[in-house]
Amino acid sequence: MKQAAVLPLDTFQPPIDRFSRFVKRTFLGQAFATTSLLAFLCVALFSLLFGSDFLVATAVALAIACAFLFYILRLYIKEQVVRQALTTKQTIEELAGPLHLETEELADLFSRLALSIRYLPSHLITWPAPFTSLATLANRLLTFVAWKPLHTLAEVLFLSALDAHIARIKSAPTNLHYHASLANCYVMLSTHYLEPLKSKPLLPMPSLFISKKTAETLTEKARASSASAIEELSILSSFAPEQLWVHDQLAISYRELEMPEKEIEECETIIRLAPDDHQALLRLGILYFRQGMNAKGLEVFERLTNIQPLLSEELIGHYGAYKPILEPLAAGS
């Protein structure tokens, strides 16, 4: 089988850079509107303290105008982000056209570009060396605005990679390599959706900066992507049930879907296929304890004690992790 060529990303960097400049403009626009709003509110408060009714009325009116401008600006940016992301994807496809890439190479290109975008928020603003600390602070503030547009662009590119993988499978429906590539792309997309909900690298405290509705949407998209990955991996499992890497990927996907019973089944299969995989054995023991299957967990502990004492010490720390009765009481207290 022909190996897909690894293309340098420099050729496709200009459209990504244009999107980055768009993100910076949106940041500056929102920053200006917010600063103006706060400034006029401060003037109104100051004027109120000193009894200037005209200044109070003027400042309040300007503050309301700035608040309206900020709201309109947010709606405009929300629409423009999707449009700019689709334009960026189309430009990348046009740049790739003269290269006559195969679908596998095109899918790999979109995936690599999507993965590269996660590092952009911390490098959108660069200043000379004496102002490095200010640039770091500016990038930290910019992250709160930039993560969502950049996340949307990466999502568009991942979805384009999925389209390329699916088109390739339609040409050879029973090719296991093609299904494996598609499953891997679904796993990356699922990870992409969950990334903003973690503390790093995007947001230091996501619960403060991501609304509950946005978090639920990202979680649901991640679950749907993981379910699609499992479907593809199940195809591989049915055609190649003794392939260890298939069950490794299935275990990872079940972990993301929070389906411990299914993950246990895959870990047990991994141990059967690779008895010397001590990390998989440790993971299996932890899952046993977390599901209240202490007898099986202790069997794994005894087995690890004889071959990897350090891992057995780590495992026994999870004994008693299953507390179905105490958890509701703790939640209600």
C-alpha cells in the first residue's frame, strides 16, 4: 500500500495567518467596546457623586450605546467566524489542488493543520524582547476571546478530514486501513471537543469562561464523535478480532464515553492478547475497584505484586473507590 506523503505545512500557513489576524481584529473590537463601556460608566458614577446631571445623562446614554454596540459586535463576530473558517478551508483546498493530493494525503493535511491550530492562542501577539511580559499578559487575555474562533476553525478542518476519509472508504468499503484512519480521526475530533473543558492549554478555569450550554454542546459533540469512532473500531474488531491496537483504541474510546463496563471488556481482551502489558493490567485493576468488583481487583493486585510491586502499590490505593451509597449522601449535604 502506498504510504501517504507528509506535506510541509508552510505552504498552507497564509490562510491560517489571515484567520489569526481576523481573530486579533475581533479581540481589539471587543476590547474597545468593553473599555468604552467601563469608561462611560465610571464617568457617570463620578458625575453622580459631584451632582452633574448633564454629564450623568450623557455618560449613561453613551454607556448604553456601547453596550448595544458590544452586543451587535458579538452577533456579527459569531456569524463571521463560521464564514471565515469555511473560507479558510476553501483556500486550503485551492492551494492543495495543484498538488493533486490523494484523499488520504488531503485528510492527513486537514488533520495536521487542525492540530497545529491549538497552539495559536499563545502566539497571536508578539512584541520586542523588553515587552515580553506584556505580550504574555496580552496573549493570556486574548486566549479568552481567541479560543472559540480558533476552536471553530479546527473543527471545520477536522470535519473536512472526516469527509476525505469517508470518500476514501466509499471507494474501498472493506479496507481495514481506511476504517482505522477514519476511527482515529473521530477520536481526534472527540478530544478536540473536550479540550476547552480542561484547564489547559486553552483556559485556566474553563468553568468561569465557558457557559453551561456551551459545555453541554461540546460534551455532546464529543460523545457523538466517540460513538462514531467505536462504530468504526467495531468494524475492525469484527474483521480482525486478534489485533491488539484495535482493542487499545476501543478501550480509549469507551473511557471517553464513560462506559466502564465496556472498557473492562476491552482491557480483559488486551490482557488476553498481551499478558505482559502491565500498564493495561493496572488499568483493569483500577476499573475493577471503581466498579465495586473488589474480588477481581484483588486478584489483579496479587498478580501485580508478583511481577511489578510498584504498580501493585499504586493499584491498592484505589481500593474502596466504589461508593454508590455515600455519593448521594455527600451530594445532598
